[in-house]
Amino acid sequence: VSPFQRKQKENLTFFSPFICSWDEFLFLSHFSDFKSDFCFLLESKETKDIVGLIEAYVTSDNILCVSYAIKESARGKGFICEALKAFIIYIFIKNLNILFVEFSIREDNQSSVSIMKKLNIPLYLKKANYNNYRLSMQEKPSW
């Protein structure tokens, strides 16, 4: 997981949340508005390729709302589970006064529902086509 870094593309220098190829940047930026409080790149340990990102923002109620994207070629390999565990532990250790970590997931997104189950993040609220999963940060997760 890598934080914001400076990137240079040909003669143009700009800031992006990660260093990657132009095609990867375009793919991942489709999922990101870059206005988040946290934005992390997911990198394969084996190939060092960029495979996805996690971003999150903190609400005025101290709820951390998390979203993520993963390349199709990297799905089903455990990247998101491993990265979410590390990110949530990081948030806990930093003691940022976060009360809950929350995910809003389409009810037909079985892969993400499965991730919530693997991480023991309980269903909090059902809305039209979306379910909210919420993890209390009052005590350290037991992974």
C-alpha cells in the first residue's frame, strides 16, 4: 500500500495518488475523485504491478467511509482483503477518533459481500440496492 506520490508523464509533472503507467492511472482514476482523506495504491507483492486502490473519507460523525477498486485481472487473489485489514489496523493504531469504518456495497456485488464476511464486518443497514456494512473501532479488530 503506497500513499500519494509525485508522478512524471513525459514532460508533464503532476500529482496523483500513485505511480503507475498512464493506462493504469486512467483506469484507477475512473474510480477516484481524489478528494478523499485517504487514498492508497495496491501493489502486487510478486509483480510490483498496480492492481487497485483504496480510498476513504471521514464524515463529520467520525465515520470512515471506505471504497475500493481492483483490476479485473487481480480479482479473487486476496488483494482487497489483505489491504483492507492493513488499512483498518492502520486507522486503529493511529488513534484518529474514528468510531466506525463503513462500506456501502451493492447487494448484487457478491465478491464484496464475501469480503465483508471474511473480515467479520456486520451488515448495518439495508437501503435500496445497497447494503451498509459497519465495523466498530472501539476495539482492535481480531484478525
